[in-house]
Amino acid sequence: MSIAENIRGIKEKLGNRAQLVAVSKTKPVALIQEAYDSGQRVFGENKVQELCEKQEQLPQDIEWHMIGHLQTNKVKYMAAFIHMIHGVDSLKLAQEINKQAAKNSRKINCLFQLHIADEETKFGFDEQELRDLLSKGELQNLSHIVWSGVMGMATFTDDSQKVKKEFAQLYQIYDRLRLEFFLNEPTFKERSMGMSGDWPIALDEGSTLVRVGSAIFGER
Ligand SMILES: *Cc1c(COP(=O)(O)O)cnc(C)c1O
């Protein structure tokens, strides 16, 4: 199957429920261009340097999403063009994104990464931790950030019931945050969940952004 066919197959199943973020990390620009030529405009990368190099070489109307863990000192390199940052998991990172967005006279769309998996290594807020920050209003005061929703990664397992439960849990956290803190912000609407192995489950559980790499471009 070609890249174009893979994308078309996934998009057909997503319908208008969720958008496809084509995860192009480690893949050469020629393959990204191939996806672009088939109509794909939204791409995700997880390393800042690789993201910046690709952004320079590829068409300027691509909407780039930063999906990986982000170090505060690297925000400045992508602040001029990044469309959405999925992995915001600290106040310090949010403050730096806000500062760099302001310098570029832009607003940057950001998602709160929530820790929903069993694995200790996965980054993200616990719900209570995030709730405490939001209660103080410090995150909402960052005027160059558009808080757009939540992101999470399920446990890496064959147990689809477990994955389903974790995505359902993320949806519920999203909805509680929305009701309590973002009721007047229609932009707080995204649930970024689902990868190559589990996006159909995520879609069933209310995903609006699936981040799919290997099922489009092949194994890394
Ligand atoms: C690599 C990556 C993906 C895509 O993974 P695939 O299994 O190749 O689809 C999605 N989300 C994040 C955060 C990633 O790092």
C-alpha cells in the first residue's frame, strides 16, 4: 500500500469525527512530500531540531504539530511556526511557550498532556495536579496560549479493554476540565488520543486528533 492509500483509508474511517496528524518523525522529507501531494497538510514531529529542519524544506502551508516531550529551552526554535503543542505538562513549559509566542506576536494552540497509562515513564500531568494549577488561574492568564484540549497515551499493551478504559478516562478528565475551567472557551475541544496500534479504539472513545505514524509511513 502506498502512503496516499494508507492516508485515504484512515481518513475514511475518521470521517468528520477526528483529524489525522500524520506522524513523520524519522522519515525523510521526500516521503512527507508524497503525503502532502496526496492532500495531507497536518504533520507531527517529536524532536525540535528535526521538526525545524523539515519545516524549512517543505511547503509553508503545512500545519506542524509538536507531539513529543518538549524541553523549555527549545521552545524558541519553533515558536514562529508551530501550530499546536500536544505535550504541555508543566507550568514552567507553558510560561515559556507563552513568552516565545508573544515575541513572535502569535498565539500557539496547546494541549494538556495527561498521564493515563500505567507506565511510569510517560510524561504528563495527573488530573489533580493540573486542577490545582487551573484553580489558581495561572495557566489561563497566559494570553498567547490557546488552550485547546488534552492529549494522552494509553499503556502499550495488547489488552484492548485496558486501552479503551484509559481513553475513556481521558475523555472524562477532558470533560470535567471543560465544565469547570473552560466553559466559555469553545476552543477547548480537542482530545488527542490514538496512534497506529490503537486509533480505532481512541476514535470510539471520542478522539478528535489521532497521531498516526507507522501505519502511514511504515515501521521506523
Ligand atoms: C511516535 C508517536 C506517535 C505515532 O506512533 P505510531 O505508532 O508510529 O503511529 C504518536 N504519538 C506520539 C506522542 C509519538 O511519539
